[in-house]
Amino acid sequence: MPRHPEAAMPATKSAATVPCPHCGKAVPWTAASLFRPFCSERCRLIDLGAWASESHRIPGENLPPDDEDNY
Ligand SMILES: [Zn+2]
């Protein structure tokens, strides 16, 4: 009789996860994670939107430094 039931399911904790590029949440790398490497559609859309706005920014353009959260 097994004393540790989790030992019967070794794949549970060894499933590969990736950090969501937007919020850093661990996302299981499985077919069930439709938005991987993002944790959700929201994070994917937000991140893609941020990337798009970054690409649209013209280097050398003198914009007023109004956003202080410029990582
Ligand atoms: Zn996320």
C-alpha cells in the first residue's frame, strides 16, 4: 500500500512551466495552455500591444518624458 499517493503521479510536479513574459506567472507548457508562453489571452494581448507601441516609437523623436515607468 503506497504511503505517498503523489508518487503514483510523477508527471504532476515535473511538468515543464515557463514564466509568463508579461506577469511572470508560471505557465504549464502543455497543449492546454492555449496562450503559452503567456498565462492568459489578456497577458498576450497586453504584451503584444506593448511590443507594437515600442516598435512604433521613433528613436530620436523628442517626446516629453511623461511616463516614469519606462523599463
Ligand atoms: Zn501573465
